[in-house]
Amino acid sequence: MSSALQRFIKPNIRALSAYDPGTINCKIKLDANESPYGFKIPQELLSIETNRYPDSKAQGLREFLSASLDVLPSELLFGNGSDELIYSLITTVGGTVLSPTPTFSMYSIISRTLDQQIKTVPLDNTFDLDIDLMLRTVQDNDIKLIFLSSPNNPTGNSFDRKKILTLIEKTDAIVIVDEAYQQFSDIESFIPLVKKYERLVVFRTLSKIGLAALRIGFMIASPELINEVNKVRLPFNINSLSQDLALRILKDDVTMNSNISEIKINRENLFSGLLKIKGVKPYPSDANFILFKVDNAEMIYKKLIENDILVRNLNSHIEGCLRVTVGTRYEMDVFLEVLNKILIKE
Ligand SMILES: *Cc1c(COP(=O)(O)O)cnc(C)c1O
């Protein structure tokens, strides 16, 4: 960029680089925690009136989710992916943000985009919250928002429920429990607690259960907070096709539930398969991915690509670690076989 233009750009934006989801193409794609099971678009949806703006309030989806999650329609807010909700919430509240590390990168990226400070506290050696250090950090830094991905991306574990409750009860920050992977876990959701704690916010997304292309996330919070965040939401953020298709697919809970059960079964098989390979240490997961540790992560990552398999290289965040998404049974068999061969040859 020419230096004449540079002076117009805010310093916090100048310091950033655009998020790059990566451009490596492999036949077996296990890098982004997507579902291996997509959905067909029914013919009827072709009748959408393309000349009309979408329903700004997403009434159909709102009523459906309000009933299925047992929350009030006024306790729901939709985002173009839950990424957008992180953006809207930080825009609304402002102030210093806290998250554990390693965790989902967007909490920190969006904080910096919005010129808000982000403090991070390392997870303990079981990848759980270091509650004492977090409480101290909240006290010392006037933290306004605490983002917790539980189950946590990229470690896969859920955080101790009591520790999360301690953060809600012993701080006066807004605590966001990001349940992007809740559907794959057998652990209780925090949604029912939203009525009890006015500073609790729960995030959900349809992205990990086969609808990433639609970009639909939602937050559950007190009507008062929803009302404030709704002021910064862009009016037509969820397009008509996404709203109608999501509603149609969610109504067929038999297919959705069977896809999710299948992924959970594949995850258990993947975990025991990884355990059997010498030199591989998988970490238990409540999500649709597994983090695993190897001796030579960079080499193995590259060798997998040479075999047309793409995983996520986390070596620069957690030493020696790669993250593999749970795919179809076939994909898991191929992945385990290739990984085994790579490690035998090493
Ligand atoms: C994938 C992911 C999201 C992203 O959700 P979108 O709805 O696709 O924007 C949010 N939170 C966590 C922890 C994730 O891993």
C-alpha cells in the first residue's frame, strides 16, 4: 500500500493481517471441523423471492429454536455465523477481553480489530481453566468479557463446569460460553442457566453440524442484553436462503441426530485408532475433532498433504500438535492407515 494511504488506516488495523483460512486443496479435508455430511437443497426453496429483503428478525428460525431450546424468542439473537456475534458483542460492551489460551482465534482477532485489549491466560496441563490466575487477571485488568469455548477448540475438552460457574459468580464480567461443539458432547448445556445469571451468554452455531455454508450462529442471553446487542446488528444479516434452508433441515431432526451420532461413533474409533499408533498421543475430545501429539508435527503434516489429507497444523500454538476433524468412516480409515505408514517409515 502506498504510504500516502497508510496514514488513513487506524494503527490497530494496520497491525493486523487478514484472516487466511488456507488454500491447500486435498481430497480428504479434515482441517476445519466441518461435518462430512452435507444436505441437499430442496426444490421448493427455489421459489424464494430474490427481489425482497430477508426477514430481519428471522421469525421462522426464532420460533423453532425458541421451542426446541426452551428459551424465549426475546432471548435469541442471530448472527452471520457466531463469528459475527463475537463482533457484535465486543462492539456493544467494549473494554478488555479475557480468554484462556490456546483457544478459538477469533476472540483475539476481533478484539484487536475493534481496538480492545485482549488478555490471555494459559490453560493448565490438563487443558482446563487455571481458575486462580483467571480470577486474578479479571481483578487486575477490569475485564468486561470472558470468552470460553467449551468444548474448547482446539483442545477438544470441555471445561470444568464448576470453574465456569465460579467465573460467573466471582467476577462481574459478562461470561460467554461458546457451545459451538455442544452437540457432540454428553455434557450439560449452559443454556438453562441463562435465566438464572444475567451476565451469562451462550453461543451456538450451525456450522459444525453440516451447515457451515449457511453462516448461521445465534446467542442466548437475557432479553435486556439481546436488546442492546441487536442495536449493532446489521439489519438483514441472515439471508433468506440460509433462513429457509436451516429451518427446513433443523425440522428433520432424525437425519441431523443420526449424522451427529455417526460422528460420535467415528470419533471413538478414531481415538482408539490413534492410541494404537506408536508415537501418537491423542487427547480425549467432546467435539468433532481430535488433537494429537507427535514427535515431528511439521513433517507429518506435510506427509499427510502429500497423501491428499489435510489436517490442522497447530505446532506453533501447542508444540507437536495436529488437529484432525472427525470425518466419515472411510476418511478415518484412510487417515489412520496413512498416518500409521508415515510413522513406521520415520
Ligand atoms: C468454528 C467455531 C466457531 C465459528 O462459528 P461460525 O458460526 O461458523 O462463525 C465459533 N466458535 C468456536 C469455538 C468455533 O470453533
